Amino acid sequence: MANNAVIVLHAGGATVAMALGAYNLARRPKGNRPHRWIGRVWVGAMYWTILSSFAIQELRPGRFSWIHGLSAFTFVTLSIGLWAAVTHRVEAHRQFMIGSYLGLLGAFVGAVVVPSRDIPQWTVHEPAGLALGLVVCLLIAGAVVRAASSSRTPAVQAATRRR
């Protein structure tokens, strides 16, 4: 059985990825500096979510389940989408990133609709903790959006503050 901390951090990464993915898909224009910065953090959150899922084996204790197959598939589609962005294959990038985001939403629905899963249990037994976690994740996503949308990159801002 997975450590509860891994599950919490996994859910946190997924929540940040859902928020940033929704924002980046909805915003215009695409391909500019804020889109790329938000996308980089989104990809990092997605990779964290994917990789941390392999430490969670509650459906089949000590073994992988079919959900881990979806994680492996998402790792591949996300990597192809990232490669497409780096090589300026815009249409392939768009398709693979939207597909990866839709897969994330599907995984979220699966985590929410099964009453025995952690999120429904937290909703009943630990609603304040769940709400706090959601607020923290949304604040993190908001900070990423704000930093990416500012006039300078976060690295330049940090260097300017040190002077």
C-alpha cells in the first residue's frame, strides 16, 4: 500500500496540472512566453503525477493495475507532445497535449466517482484538509500564471531582487 504522503502529493500535482492545463488551453495567444512557461510547469506537474502513480498500488496491493498502463501511455503521449513543441511541430504538439490533458481529466473522474477511493473518503472524513489542499494547489497554479505573465521571466525577477 502506498504511503499516504505519496497519494497526497500525487493528488496535489494532478490538481496543479488540471488548473494550469485548463488555463493554458483557454488562453490566447498560444506559443508566446507565458504559454511556454506555464506549459513547462504543467509538463513537470504531469510527469510528477505520472511517476508518483507508480508508487500507488492500492487497487492491487504490491502489484501494478490497469491504471498504471494508462500512466505509461500518458508518459508516452506527454513526451511526444513535448518533443513536438521543441521541434516546432505545432499541430502534433496541440493534439498530444490536449490528449494528455483529457486523460488527466478522465483519471480525475475515475478518482472521484468511486466512493472507496481517497478523494471521496477525504470529502467525507477530512473536508477541511481537502479544502486546504485544493486552495494551496490553486494558489500555486495562480502564482505560476502570475509569474509567467509578468513582464520578465521568473529567473530575471529573482536576479533583479538579489541586486
